[in-house]
Amino acid sequence: MITINQYLDQIKTKHDLPSDYALAKMLGHTRSSISVVRHGGSVKNKTAIKMAALLEIDPAPVLLEATIERTTNKDEKSTWERISKLINDARVGTAATLLISIAFFHFFENGKIAFSLLC
């Protein structure tokens, strides 16, 4: 799970921004609002979507993390964290299945070619 602060750092790296002040300008916020987020504050959904756009990624994980960080009720936060884990596990499982499938088909194609060369 990537935190909002980590997403902010990724934006700074991707856009070669020298400071949180430059990051704040890019996001349309003040440096002090970025400082609040850096020290435990939260971002609104609109900002999370803009962050994802700047990173050229799907906004869903950024929105989910923003929701988790914004939620103060312990039970609600725990539920959002479980949802995030389920989504992440599903993505990892899908990626692993895809890699295994690619490896299998690559082996199968090479095996078929090798078999046809022997016959």
C-alpha cells in the first residue's frame, strides 16, 4: 500500500520538482497545505484524482488511500484497509496468473517447435 506522502514524493520525482512548494503549485495548493498532509493531514478526492493524473496512473488506488488516511473511525478505517488489501491481493494474483500463462505458452510453443524438428 502506497501512502499519500509516497504518492506526493513520486510526483516530485516524476516532474523533477525541487520542493514541496513547487509540488503545491503543481497541485494548485499552498505549501502549508502540503505540509499539513505531510504531517498526518488528508487530501480531498479532487486532489487525489489530480495526483493520479500527474503520475499517469489509475486514480482508484490513490482515492482509496486518501479515503483510508482521511477516515478517523477505527472500524471504518479497518474495513477500508481490508478492501485495499483484497484489491492488492487480486492484482498480485492476476499478475502472477498472467506471468505463469505467458511462461506456459512460451514453453509450449518452444516444446512444439522442438518436437516438430525431431520428427
